[in-house]
Amino acid sequence: MKTMKKLLFILLLVGCKPVDIKTAPGFLQLKEEGSYAYRATTPERVVVAVRVEDMEGDGSDDLSFWTRALTLQMRDGNGYALLETHDVQSLDGVKGRQLRFGHDEDGKPFSYWLTFFPTGKKLVLVEAGGMKPQFDAAASSVQWMIQSVRVR
Amino acid sequence: MRFGIAFLGLGLVLLVACGGAAPESAPPTTVTPGVARGEAAPQDEARFASDVASPPPPKPQRQIDRDSDGTGDAKPPADLKKREVDKTVATNDAAGSGTQSTGTTSTTNNAVAVDSPHDAQMLIYTAHVTMSVYQVSPALDAIEGIARGMGGYLESRNDTQIQIRIPRARFDEALHKVEASGDVIHRDVSAQDVTDAYFDIEARLKNARAVRDRMQALLEKAAVKEAIDIQKELERVTGEIEVLEGKLKLLSNKIAYSTIEVSFQPRASAAVQLMPRLPFPWLGELGLPKLLNLESR
């Protein structure tokens, strides 16, 4: 009976968790209380974070819409340079897109990847960023973490 | 013998007739507003065509030099060179056919009319390019290199902005190269037609020069009292010529060298605010500052 209760509690926890992501070696998961559902960092401050935004209505799973909206926000609004765009897929099969930006902060180049998965009910955004040299060094770990995301 | 004398007499009559025509068509001795355009002598036109064909570098001309040609280091654009040739040819034709009285302006206009409509216009091309803020310093160096490599020059540069001048004929090519050096957020290209302004200044300058020449001629013959008055008027006209020459050189330079201004920054907040805003406040939180701020959540 006790085992069953524990199992139910674990299932409940997993069910409440809006998104699942694995933390790569070299990253430390931070306890989050703000707008991030998940955030982890390396000692060199390469950070990976997940946001989950509730969405309702027709078209909320439109990949093109969110691609355009996020590109406008980052390029026109924030002045980020769009360097690459990749189609991606979450571990549980939801199609998404990855926008790779570059941006100077205090005259130094930074990398910023914005990956998003619109499920129709929610929009999962995975942000990853850091100073370009450090980010380049950790890029494979960042990519691994993004590929480990389950959004359902 | 009789034929020889008659021929010589005819030649003398023709010579006097040609020599006497000049004072009749000479401009008035004072500069007045609304002086008719295009009354300058053909040689003035030819000389001035040379001035136009050699747009000056951005430095003031302190001394009037009527016969100075190509005072600038800058190279003229191809179409202005063509105009120079057209004007010279047209002037020579007019002189040769003895139709000076029809006015150099009309002859010049005919020459211009031969050009395509695009070439006949004096256009100042300006491009404003807004680029994303990424690896700005290398991009600024690259853009400066584009300017120098294409016969242009750097006009101004700071940490986030650069302004270069490119020979007009290579404007499009330069713009493509500049745009390839980064992620272009916004681009604004304009062409300002200054044909009227250009020819207006040109005509006023011709008249002022003609007036100055007449005054200098009068000054040599004038009595002392008259000479003082003429000298004062001469100084005024000379000053006016300097101003007009400055304006014309500035305009010629703007025509000959197109301007490309590149800003590395987000679009102006006013422009961004004009865009329809989506009802998702979290969009404004995306980006590096919040992501990398690990101290406060």
C-alpha cells in the first residue's frame, strides 16, 4: 500500500511537471521560482532555461506564426542577429524550431539559441545563451539538453 | 589685285563684326536678382564643366581660381564625366557654327537630352541600413574596408555607427556588400533630385563671374574715386562667387558620392512601437540579460 502511494505521488509529480529536460554533465540545475520552469548553468555562465506559456485557440500550434513573432521580437526589437534556423523535434515527437542568434553585450559577442515547441495548448521555449567562446565549447551539451526535452 | 584688296576688306569687316558682338551680349555690370540664366561665355561653360567633373574633397576653397580645374582629389562619377564631354562638345559645336547668341544653356540642354533620362537627373543617393548588434567592431572595419576598396572614403564612425561615401556608379554594388556583412534589420534607400538646384546655382555663378570680369576690366580704366566704389562692389561679388562655388562643390560632391549610413542597433523604439504588439508580455523577457542574470529571479 505504501509503495502504491509513493508511486502515485511520483506519477502526480511527473504529471504536474510542465516539461521534462535532462541536465547535461557540467551543468548545475538551479532552483527556480520565477518565470522559468527550469534553469541550469555551467560555471562559465552558459545557461539553459525553459519557459512554458499557456496557449489557447486555433493557430496556437502554428510553427510559422511563432517563428515570425519570435524573430521580429529578437531582431527588430532587441537587435539580435539571426544566424541560423533549424527544424527540431522534441523527444516525444513535437515539431519545433530553433533560432540561433548572435548579439553583442558590452562589446563582446554572445550566442543565444531560442528553441520552441508549440503543442497547441502550450508553448515551450528553451533558451540557451552565454559568451560566444564558452557557449561554443558547451554547444554539444546544450544541444543534447534541448534534444532531451519532452513537452507533453 | 582688286580681288585681293576686296577679300582683305571683307575679312576686316567680318573681324570687326565678330569682335564687336561680345560687348552687346555682355552681362550687366551689377548683380541683380533674377538675372537671366546661361549668359556666360562658352569658355566659362567649358571651364565650369571641368569644375563639375572634378567634385572636390570636403575641404573649403579659400581662393577663387577662375582657371583651376580638377581642384579635388575625388574622381567624378561616370555620368558626370559624360556630361562634361557632352557639354564641351556642344560648346565647341556652338562656337564653330557661330551660334553663340542662342545661348550655351540651350546647347547644353540639347547635350543633356541626348543622355538617358536617368543620367540627365542629378540625384543624391542615400541609404540608411540598420543592422543587428553582433560582432560590431569587425563589421565596422569591414564596411570601412568596402568604402576604401571601392574608391570611396570614411566620413564618420563611432562605436555603433558608420557613414561612408561611395562613388555613385558603385552605390548598388557597395550596398550589397555592406548588407552582406551582417544581418540587416531595416533598410531605407532614397534618391533626392537636385537637378533644379544644381543648375540654378550654376547659372548664378556664371553670372557672378561675368560681373566680376566686367568690374575688373572697369577697374583698370576707372578714376580713383570710381575705383573705390568698384572695388567695394568687386569684393561683394567675389564673396558671392565664393559662396556659390562652395555650394556647387558641396552639391557636386553629394551627387558624385552616395552616402551609406549603417547603424548597429535595434530599430528605433518609435518604429518598433508602431509595429502591432502581441498580447504576450513574456516576449519582452526573452533574451540574454534575463537569462544570464542568475542572482535575482
